[in-house]
Amino acid sequence: MIATWLGVTAVLLVVLLTNEVARVLTRAAENQYPRGMVLELIGLGAVQNLNVLVPIGLLLGVVLALGRLYHDSEVTAALACGVGPARLYVPVISLAVLVTVLLAWLSLSIAPQAMAGVLNLRSVALRAGQFAPIAAGKFHMFASGTAVVYAEGANADGTLSNVFVERNHQGRVEVALAGRARHSVAPDGRSLTITLYNGERFEGEPGSAQFRIMRFAQHTIPVEMTPPVETITDLDAAPTASLLDSPDKSKQAELDWRIALPVQCLVLALIAIPLSRLRPRQGRYARVWLAVLLYIGYSSLITLGRSWIEHGTLPHYVGLWWTHAVIILVATVVILGPGWIGRLRHRDPRPDEAGALGSAA
């Protein structure tokens, strides 16, 4: 069961990393992140999303492991030898409790720290990419794309040759061309200065025929950079301690969601035991689709409850505990309902009913 759980979680993590790598590489290409920070961003993003993968991995791990035992009639043989059904719950609950504790630690402590690391590293990577030395033959964007610099040649001392600079400022476009230029970063690291020599400057509004053309011997272009993010503003990165006793509905919803994930893991593990029971001649994967459908409905219900708390539709004191009760009720009906209906249809008649049937005959 542990091997199956780890295998399923690893496969899901690979799928997640594939999408995460695509997003990080796209953002890195747009903002010119240093290559050394890309892998770190991918790793922190994977850690942040592990709290979503662990519950579904445990559910499928239990269903697949017990499904094989049912399919090979090993559970039937064990029950025939006097092993009670309660013995199946002991290893599953033991593993589920351990995983729930680890998931609580991950959801309440590690995941927010990972998200904070992602935001801080993204800010550092953005600044490092923006203030990196200008490479020859490449367009460099600064100040959130409002300034573009291109140089045909670049030397190690910061000297540029055949330079093109475009800057959008208050609805006007400024284009400067020069055969030689220098660039330097201010000591505070918040601005970039480009000094052009012996060139031309074109200034005007797009769509208008009125442009000014100026020739200059020296022209300095300051580029103000967006200051780095010093504090974490994303709610996913907020420490759990800061969410306690907060009157803000968004923080209350975030706290309830972090608590609901470990509880979801424990509930899914308990449901997986009766869910994995197979009827004769059923394949070992017959209940996998039902487990996936149950998890999707469970996660959607938690997300809906979180949205209700965030918008004030649901009181905070109710929390997301009702979602677990609803899923347990639905799972009970889905799993045990067909057996109950079958017993009601094929139950033996009571003595008075049998006498009435004999008289009628």
C-alpha cells in the first residue's frame, strides 16, 4: 500500500512538474530570469502543491492495493480463516494518521513558507534579470516593458555600440539611436542610466504625424525600476499564525482551507477501504474511476465552501467541517446503497407474510 501510494504520488508530481516547468520557463523568458533561479522556483512550486497531491495519492494507493487483494481472493481467504474486517483498517488507519500529520505540517507551515520563497525569489530574479549586463544582439525590456534597449555590440566595461532605445512615457513614444552608449546601475539598485553619444532622438504620439527629431552629442536616459517586494502580500504565503483570530474573511477562508486538507486525507483513507471492495469477476481497477470522481467532488466542495466563507455567505464558525460530513454521507450511500437495496429486494418473507401467501394460493 505504501509503495502504491508513493508511486501514484510520484506520477502525479511528474505531471504537475511538467506544467510548472512550462509556466516558469515562460515567465523566465519574458522577464529574463537568471538560469540558476529557474530550478529553485520549480522546486518551491512543487512543494507548495504537494498538499493537494498527497490526499488523492493516498486514496488511489489504498484502492489499488486492496483492490489487488480482493481481485486475487486474498481478502476472501483471510476472512475465511477468521480474520475480521476490522483488521483491514489497522494498517490503513496507521498510515493515514501518519500521512495526515505530515500533511498538516506541510499545509500549515511548509507550503506557506514555500510560497513566500517563490514570491521573494521571483522578485530577486526579476531584478537580477533586469539589471543583468546588456548582451549584444538581444532586446532587453526594463520598467515592466515600458523601455526596450538593443545593442549590436556590448563590451565588458559597459560600452555599447549601435544602440536602439525605445521608451513609452505618458502616452508618448521616444526612440533614440546612437552609434555608442554606456549603461550603469545606480548605487541603490533601483534605476538604470543609459548615456548615448552622437545620435538622434525621435519623439511623438503613435498615430500622429507630428514628431520631433533631435540630434544630440550626449543624451542620458534614466530608467526607473519597480522597487522590490519587501513584504509578502499573497495570502497563500501568509504564516498560519497570522490567520488566527483574524476578522478578515479571506484570511478565515484560507485558514479553514489549510485545516481541511489534512482532514480530507484522513476521510479519504477511511472511505477507501469499503470503496475498494470488489464483486466477483470485477477487475482490480474497477473502483479507480469512482475514487477519482469522489476526490473531484470532495475537492470541489471544499473549494466552494472556501469561496462561501470568503464572501460571507457561510459563517466562519461553521468552517469546512460540513464538507467532510457530506462526503461521508454520499460515500456511504454510493458504497453501501446497492447492498441495502439488494437485501430489501431479496429478503425472506416473514412468517405472517408466508401464511398469507399460502392462504391466497
